[in-house]
Amino acid sequence: MEDVGIDRKIVIVGATDVGKTSITMRYCHGSFQTPTSATIGASFLQKRILVGDARRKMTLQIWDTAGQERFRSMAPMYYRNAKAAILVFDLQNEASFDKIKEWLQVLAVVGNKCDCASSATFGFSKAQEFAQEIGAMVFRTSAKTGDGVQNLFESVAAMLLKRHDEEERARARENSSLEGSQASYARQTDVLRLDPEPNPRKKCC
């Protein structure tokens, strides 16, 4: 049977102008454009990849969401059924880091524009501490040079594959347990059926 692969939805979130679109374009198309216009609502890109030592097929559905406050009310619509969220902030803008703390269910925290890190206004250690608090991975990237972008998405994809396999194993255990219970019930029923029914006694005339 042909391996149809795994589909996983990822959302990219963060304040406006932190480089969410640039990171997405760098990963999906290997290109960088500046300046980019602000995303309206959300944009959507797909990338098919091979993950892990077994080279499992996976399609990443990457949703690049708008960072402006006026689009925040639309956020739940874009995040529905997402398996991972990537929080992006600008390494030169501490306010953009403070904004990502509003998001809780995340898989990766990303400090973008590391090519400009020499002029960063705050230490990356804050992002590392925050990621550790929420149990997320943390990365430094540059959409401009491509530094760290491939590693970011490959790491997220590997984690998604790990979660998928864990869910499949848990589902298999549940099914096995259910089948075992059904088989046990069937055996008990068969035993009951093996007991001969008493023959009705004939009355003498």
C-alpha cells in the first residue's frame, strides 16, 4: 500500500513586522524579500518533506497569521486543528517578545533577525527561559540569510512525527484492549452455551 503520508497544520504567530512571512517564504521557497507587506488575516503555504531516519512523508500546512491587533479576533479560526504553533519575535525588539507570552500552546519559540543580533536590545536568554517554562523548543533564525530556518521546521516536523507515532501506539493499545475484552466476553458466552439444556420429562399416562 502506498504511503499517503501525514498532514500537519502549523500556525506562525507573533507581533507585526517580526518576520513571520519572511521565515515562511525562506523555508517554502528559499527566498527573501524586503520589505514585505503586512499579512491580511492569514496566508497559507504547503511544503512536502521527508522526516526522520525512515524518511516518512509529511505535508506541512503552514499558516502565516497577521500580527496586527485588529485581526486578533479572527485568530481562533486560523488556529483550529493546528498541531503546532511557532511563536516569532524580533531579537531587536523586546516588546515583540513580551507579546508572544500571550500564547500558551506552543511547540517552538523563535527569535528572528539573528543577522542583526549585534544590535539586539535584550538577551536571548529570556527567550530560552520562557521556552523552558512552557516546554517548547527555542531557535534563533534569520529569514534574510536563511540561518536556522531549515533546522527550525525540521525540528518541528520531527516532533510532530514523534507525537503522531505516540498517538498511533496509544490508539493501537486501546483497540487491543477493547478486542481482548470482546474476546473474553465471547468465550464466556460460549461456555454458557455449552451447558446442555435439561430435557423435559414426559408425564406418564
